[in-house]
Amino acid sequence: MLKLMKLDWTAIKCYRIRCLLIPVALLVNGIFSTILMAPLGVFLLFSFSINFFAVEEQWNLNRLYLTLPVNRNRMVVGRYLLSLLLFLTGVLSGFALMPFANLFSFSRWYPDWKWRLALGAFCFLIYALMNLAMYPVLFKLGYQKGRIWGYYIPCILTGLIYLALVEYDIMTGGTFIRDALLYAAEHILTVSGGILLLGAAVWALSLCLSLRIYARREF
Amino acid sequence: MSNAIEVKGLCKSYPGFALKNISFSVPEGLCCGFVGPNGAGKSTTLRILSGQAFPDSGEARLLGRPCTDAALREEIAILFDQPYFQGDWTPVDIEKSLGPFYPSWNSGRYREYLARFGLEPGKKFKDFSRGMKQKLAMAVHLSHDTKVLLLDEPTGGLDPIARDELLDIFREYLLPENRTILFSTHITTDLERIADKIVYIHDGSIAYDGDREKLTDTYCVVRGWHLPAEKRAHAIGLRQTDSGYECLMDLTHIGGLPSDTVTEKASINDVIVYLERNAKSREV
């Protein structure tokens, strides 16, 4: 599994330098709101993971990978584990840069460990949902055909859901989100645990779908 | 002698094409030429053997094991019409990426082959010529212990010198007795030099499966001014022009031809071309 992850990472040799832009983007975002740094880190690094599929298709690396003495299930699991590592990197980068952003941000946030856990759980749910939307489609169709349905459309839908949520909140007099946060604050560990479990279930569903799809894909 | 490659009753359908119940085997230690015109089913068969596609029915086995067995690929090498490496990888990156997957990987041997084939270890894969890319792929395959080499039109697009060099490498690969090659190509002149056995596929079905010399020793190319009527039934792929006729004929039927007839030994290419022509004229 580690060999496969290393192989995938080596394959995107030419794109790795783009990772250096992510801390910059996080700090720029931190100027406006430090609370969004971790979710943005997760979103950017997960979006970066689409390059594994892009490079695979550009150089037809599927035909190389299928000549290796590794079964298809391991290839899929290896890529999922690599994306999980990228998720952890995104979350930890966001938390690590938060103290710096708090020095100059318009909206500062000094959470305790419970709120960090809650935010981390929320980020994991975002990551799992993006994973479910993207990876099975990309494993099925490849990068060129899959990126529209597997990336752009889920991103647009996520944006629309966010806007709808904000609109609903405004319509209810600005109490919906506040009440949700108050509830979460009073039951933070339960809420965090619930979100983590939901995220894990979504991630597992995504993995199962991808395993099933890739096992029968022909090249 | 056991079979290194076995295909039994393989069927696979695509829109407009189908592999129709093909069966053949390649004993260990031989080089088998897998020939046929474009679209005959060679690449489809190779893709099934290499685990990239799945048959609708039938089975394909390599070294006695199902070809979908991932562990089998430690002993199988596959060379396509071009190798598939990431363009920015150098030979050093390729060793770092692929070497760990093969327990029998020999670093020293890999570097020797790089030196022998004139491949710069620090040069990017995309900057190599086509012939050098194929040699690099062979250097990778020769650096771990494989028993079967599947070749899918590896010499296509190469100049004669590069083809010759690559064929020498394949011949060298066969020196140990337990190694087998399945060489899929439509460049039959390559097979004249290396193949022990020929499997000829036409329109998804096996038309010939046997010894290379037997195939070419069975037929001859016949040319002349006028083909007697009683001989027309034995003419394969007959082509008649204002300057005469030419066809392929079984050696047992060439007796009784006019004295101005010229016969010459058929090559694999001649046999394939005339058989194909014959098949097309029957379809019309």
C-alpha cells in the first residue's frame, strides 16, 4: 500500500510545487476569517488530489499500474489513504497557521480543543462528501470525462447549498445558524462524534463504490 | 513441456467486433508470433491476457494461473506499442517507483542495461526517442526475473535499425529455456527472425495455429500469364491483372502449372496477405 501511495505521489512530480501555494491561500483567507482556514485547507488539498487522476490519464499510467503485481483493490485503497493524508495535512495546516492569521485577521478565533475537534469533524464531513462526489466518478470515467460531474458540479452544488443555508438563515431572522451553533456548543462532543461517524460512513460508502467500479473497468 | 500461455474458448464482444471462441496455447520456451490484420483481435486478446479487459466467457491462463492473478505479474512483463511512464520521470525515478514492487529486482542489472542501451539515467522519459523508450521498458523488464513477455506491437513506428536492436534484445531474452514470448504484430518480417510458432487471427477467430516453418513450407507464391481453369479452385487470394496473375497455392497443387509459371517460397507476410485477400473476396 505504501509503495502504491509513493508511486502516486511520484507520478505528480510536476504538480507538487503547487502545494506551496496552499499555505499562502490559507493565510490570505485568514485575513478575513480564521475559522474558515481549516475547511479551506481541506478543500484545496483535496482538489489537489484530482491531479492523481489527471496525470494518470495524461500519461496513460493505468496501463502501467495494471502491469504491476498489485490487485486493483489495493490501488483504490492506496489512493484513498493518500487522499486521507492530504485531508489531515489540510486540517493540520489550517490549525497550525491560525495563530499567525489571528495576528492580522478581521475575524479572530481562539478555540479550545473541543471546538477544534468540532471543526475537524466538520472538515472531515466536507472531505467525505467531496470524496463521495468525486472519486467514484473519476475511477469510472477517468479525469477528462469525470471532472465535470466529479468535481465542478459538486463544487457548484456545494456553493449553492451554502448560499441556500445562508438565505434560510436570513429568512428565519438570523437564528437558524446561531441556534445550531448554540446546540452544538452545549453538546459539542456528541455533535462532533456524530459528524465524525457520518463522515466515516460517507467515506466508507465512497470507497466501496470505487472498489466495485474500478474492479470491472476496462482499458 | 508445459504451456506458458493458454487461451481456451475466449469470447469478447464489442460493438462491431467480437472475439469468437478463440483457443491456442504457447509452450514454455517458445516465441509465438500472434499475427493478423488491423482489427483482427490481437490487442483485445493481449489486453485480456494482461488483465486490462475481461472476457465474456472462456479463460486465459499464464504459467498455469488465471491471468487476473495480480501476484502473477511478478513473472510477467508486458511491452505495449509504447511504454507508459510519467513523462518527467528519469530512469532513476522509474527504478525508485517500480523496483520496490518486484522482490527479484536487481539494481545492478538495471544500471548495466541502461549503460548498454545508451540510456542516460538523468534524462526525462519524454525526451527519449521512440526506440530508446522501448529499450528503457525492456531494461525494466530484464531487471527482474520474468518468465513470460507479452509484446503488443512493440516495433511499430521504429526505424529498421531500432527494430533490429529491439529484436536482438528479444532474442537475448529467450536464451534461458524457461522464458516465453507472445509477440503480437502485423509486421510479419519481425517474426521471420524470431518466432517458433505462429497463431494467425482473422476477424476474431483463429485461422492458423502451428509451427512457423510448417506455415511457410506449406505454401508458395505462384505468378504467371494464364492460370488454368482446373487450378483456379486451389488459388488462394488470386489477383488477375493485364500482366498476368499471382496467387498463393498449396505446394501439393502446383503440379501441372504452365512452364512459364514462377513459384517462390512464401514468407509469413505472403501467407497472411493472400489469405486475407481470399477471405475478403469470399465476403464480396
